Amino acid sequence: MPTRELLVTELGTMRYAEALGLQRAVAQARISGVIEQDVLLLVEHPHVVTLGRSAKGKTLTASPELLAARGVESFEVDRGGDVTYHGPGQLVGYPILDLRRHRQDLHWYLRQVEEALIVALRALRIEGRRHAGYTGVWVGEGEVGAPTPALRKIASIGVHARDWVTWHGFALNVVTDLSYFDLMIPCGIAGVTMTSLQRELARAEDGDAPTASDLTSRASSAVVRAAGEVFSLEPIEVSLPSLLEQTATAA
């Protein structure tokens, strides 16, 4: 039986609009079959706010003037979910998977993405979990909006699919400046407390904390391994020029 691969392309830092265009091109190539294997794009964005299909206009509380003053772009996009923030120190992943090779069920897919992040966090000595009624990955216990925020959200997920091929994806807070989430009601969840891998490790670590660059590298590696494990795929590194060459064939 041929090996089912996960082509992993690390984009470095890329503006949101450029990454969105790349996602759409890769997804179209995956739909057409020009790209024969599933793909995972990993990226860090400059400061940006994105509003998904569930955003009602009141969950982005910052004015356009305030966003501009803080250097934050904003985009309305076709993913599920509400409003969220992407920026430096955050690991954003865009899995472009053909669910016809897995299971044609978006709810199943969302749970699998959560599971991959939970597995990755466990490898980094953080116990992530699901929270009933909310998509994403959390740490701690309790209820959203409790006076003592024992429950904290560490990763957000919002996806889109066409012809059973997915794009958009997840954002894992690694060494993120969490103050940017104060510009909104994150994910449209009133009272939610956002956290990061760095903050959670600081709670638990007895020795020296890893550097930001080391932690980012470790998080990326853990996510790639976990995605391969959860989706039963073999991760293969592919350069951006190589991926673009494959994608251009579908144009």
C-alpha cells in the first residue's frame, strides 16, 4: 500500500493575505489531484485579527483606529468560528487535507485537530483538554468566565472545506503577547482567559525556562509529529518553492 504522506511546509513569517492566497491555491491543487498528498502549512503572522463566519460585529471591541495604532490588520474570512488574533510568537497551522482519504465528517475532523494539539502539548509537558461545547484546546479545570480563571484557552481552531478538502486551521499560543486578545472577545466567548505555552510552562517548570526560539522550535516539531500520528500520515518536509511548483501545475 503506498505511503500516505503529510507534506509539511514552514513558511516563516508571512502576512495573512499572502498566506490565505497560498492556502487557496494549495487547496485547489489538492481538490484537482495535482497535489496527491495532504499538506500542512506552518506560519507565523504579523499582527492580524480575523473574523470568521460566526462573527457578529460586536466581538471585535477595538475600533479601526486602535487596531491601526497597534499595527493590527483585520480580515473577514470564510472559516468557521468568530474573531481571533494571530501574531508573533504564535504557531499557526493550516492543514489542507482531503477528507475523502480520512473520514467525510467535519465534526470528526475538528476533534482530530484538537487531538493532535493535545498530543503535541503532552509531549511538551502540558496537559491540554477539550471543553464541552467549545471548539479548541484548553488547560486547567473549571468553567469559562469563572471568577478565578482556572480554565484557560491555549489553542483556537476554525476551518473551512470544499469538496471535502480543508483549509484554515489552528493557532497555538507559544510565546504570544496575550494583551492583543484584549482587543476583542476571543472566539466570541465572553469571559474567556487566553494563555500560552510559555505561560503554562512557567507555572510548571522547576528549572530554567526554555528560550522563546527554542520553545517555538519544540512546539513546531511536536505539532508535526502529532499531526502525523493522529491522521496516520508520514510527515515529509517540503520547501515552499517545491510546493509552489506543484501548485502552479493546477493553475
